[in-house]
Amino acid sequence: MEQARDLAKAVGQDGRAVLLRGHGFVAAGRSASQLIRMCKALLDNAALQLDASRFGPLKEMTAAEIDARRRTIGADDEHPSMMRGFEYEAIEAGLEDLLRERAELKARR
């Protein structure tokens, strides 16, 4: 239980992901599509950071830059611009059947 409290504290209210030494990461999102996009971005960005580190020290984003980026993303996971990226990644991953099933479930609501 103590580990769960530590993990929740590390993620915090504004957090999205926590790296776990020797285990990978844990991520949290407000929807499945946000969580999937976030996990994909985390893995892609980790690979880019590794490649970039070969050229010298990395310059981290400031807190203000991170805040500005979060504001531009918005909170509407169903916005067409968000869904285009989600659908593209799903198709690239071979999950077209799941996209169709998701659309059918949403149509029933």
C-alpha cells in the first residue's frame, strides 16, 4: 500500500507519467485515447532524446514552456484534430477493427 501511495504522490494531480527504475513507466490519462497517445509519445520522445543526447547535453523545457504546451493541447479528447492522430496511430498499429468497434459503440450512445 505504501508503494501505491508513493506512486500516486509521484504522478500528482497534474502529472501524466512516472518512470520506474528497472520497470518502465506508469501513465495516467483522462481517457483511453489520451492515454494511448501519451504512451506512444513517451516512447517516441525517449528514442529521440537518446539520439539527441549523442550530440551533447540536452536543454530541458522550462516550466513555462511545459505549461504553454499543455494549454495548446486542450482537454477535448474527441476534438477532430486529436482523433485524427489517434486514428492514424491505431491504423498504423493494425487496430482498424478496434476503431470500427469503437465507432459502433459510440453510435449506440
